[in-house]
Amino acid sequence: MARNNDTAVVAGIRLTHPERVLYAEQGVTKRDLAAYFEAMADHILPYVAGRLISLVRCPQGHEKACFFQRHASAGFPAELRRLSVREKDGGEGEYLYIEDVGGLVAAAQMGVLELHVWGSRIDDIERPDRLVFDLDPDPAVDFGKVKDAAVLVRDLLEELGLESFALVTGGKGIHVVAPLMRQHEWPVVKAFAEAVAKRIAQDDPEHFIATAAKEKRKGRIFIDYLRNERGASAIAPYSLRAREGAPLAWPVRWDELHSIRAAGQFCLADASPSSHEAWANYGDVRQSIKKASLRTLGIAAGG
């Protein structure tokens, strides 16, 4: 890492103001963020590379003004690549994606603390290759109940023929993620996710809700299936969060989930390239939403 008082070079990317503090409590600087992305690139890129991304940028640190950005704008480094995408209104929008460690470090240079990824890849954005259930608890809900809910979702998906993986989000909840072969387009995948969420909520309305209305969430866990629609995104594994403590969205094994104390348990200080890969077989899973499962949930299989 080359450096002087005003700049540093990480993975070939020039950082300006590398000593700018992004997490005051831990003294984490822009240089530290870039070094994390460089060191953990082999862990991060399998879940980020080749996907459209949305960014949470906090150029002055997480305690100052942060903003969500999904479109490219002037001044972005070339390592943050661009793709023209058809939008809902029929127009075209220029979206961002990353291919390599240079793209990750370029994101750090832009003050990006959070990376959110689409559920499809840029070579076929209309057919998602992952299914995400975001278990979002009311603040009054104990984290133990969120862990139980994740296992419940896992078990139902298993009954429907899908293996899934657990991600503690670095925030309040847990994501249950199932890799998919690219068989169905967005409407079918979203309908499947919605049907699964509503089945759980109907079976146990005291503890779960499948609608986004916040006034109805008191004491419940919202099973957010809306991540599974075109244009939506979800926090990427190993991404930082723009929250106190520099927490990370961290993949965990199902057999270790019971020992996790909180969704923000893992933080930047814990991460290293030797960290175990909890999702070691994620890339080897070959599965799709079965027609029989769609019939069971009353969904047409077209698309």
C-alpha cells in the first residue's frame, strides 16, 4: 500500500483523504475500509461481482449524512462499471456493478459503506439466481425469536425442495438465502416468495406478518419477500453496515446460528482473510423452484 499524507494507493486505486474517519467509535478510516475490501475480496466477490449494485455512501462517516445511490453519476471511478438497464417507466437508467477487487476499493474511495446487490446477474437480469427472505423484527422482538423464524423459513423451503443459507445482517434481522438456477423470471420468483411468506404469517399471525405496514408489525417479525422483485436489492454478504460499531453482514452456518447473540455481532475488527467460509458449498448448489412447489402454492409456472 503506497501512501503519503493526503493519498494512498490500495489495489491500484488512489484514495484521497485516506485518514478520514468513517466510524469514530472504532477509529476506522477510509484506508481501513479499502484494506478490508482488498483483504476480503475473495470472500466478497463471489456474491457481488457481475451483479447490479446499490450503494449506501457516507463520505464523511456513518454519523454524518448518508445517502442511497443506485444510478451512476459523474465522477465515479471507471472500476465501478456501468450498465444501461430498462426501467419501469420504459426509459433507460445507468446502473453500477463491480467485477474485481479494484471495483471494491473504488467503492471505498467513494465513501461506500454498504453494498446491496440485485438478485440476478448482469448477463441475464430478468432471471434471478437467488431467493431472499428478510426477517425484519419489530424492536420489541427478542433476537432468539428471529433465529427461530429463520429456521422455520429454512425448514419450509426444504419441504419445497430448496436448500438455504443464513446471513445475519449486521442490523436487526436475518436473511435466509436460497441460490437458484436461472429458470424463472422475476414475477414467478416474487410470487413464490410472497406465497411462502404469507403461508407462514397465516399459520402464526401472532408472531409473523407478511405485509409492509409498520403499524401492524408491533411484536411481530415482518417476512419481507419484496427483495425478490426486479430492481430490489439486499445487503451483500460481508458488506459493512452504516451503523455504530462497524458491523458486518455475515454468513453463518445453520449449526452455529443458535450461538449468535445479535444480528450485529460480527464487526470489522473480527474479519480476516482466514475467516471460515460458512457458505462453502453455496456455489455448488444446483436447484430451482419446482413446478410441484408452485402448484402447491397456487402459482402459475409461466415466465
